[in-house]
Amino acid sequence: MQLPDEQLRAGHIPADLYRQIPPGVDVRKVVIVQEAPRSYKGPIVLTLVIASASVVVLLVIAFVAQIVAASAVAVLSATGGLSYTINRASKKRALPRSPARSK
């Protein structure tokens, strides 16, 4: 019982608090009120909620942007203003003929 918290839990008055009690006060009637220890559960949960909400918002924005881009390409290609194709075949370049070989 060396820490003040341990002394208070055991019902003893630590020496530093005992010196602060005015003379003539009945020590048996002194009530010491302790502050409750701080709980970190609330700030941690709040941080997790904010982080997950921001991820959800970013995913929704990305999904909406993809739909808007796809619909814009579809509208422009249907009107003939734009054609968008993906060609994955590799194109081989033909070497230019030199004048000496053409004879």
C-alpha cells in the first residue's frame, strides 16, 4: 500500500491529504471523493466510426464516378462522337525498306 490510490481503496488517508485537513475536524467523518479513471473506449470508437465512414464515402464516390464515366462513354459512342476500344493485340512494326534492298 504505497500508492495513494491503494491507501484510499483500503480506507486509509494518505499523509499528504491528512496534512490538508483543518485542525479540529473529526477524521472519521472525512469523505474523500476520487475521480473515476478516464475511459478511452469512447474516443477509440469515435475514431473507428469516422475512419470507416470516410472509407465508405470514398467507395461511393468512386462507384458514382465510374458509372458517370461509363454512361458518358456510352452516350458519346452512341451518337458517334467517341469510340472507345481496348485492343490488346500487339502490333508489329514493319521495318522501312532501304533503297539498296528494293533493287
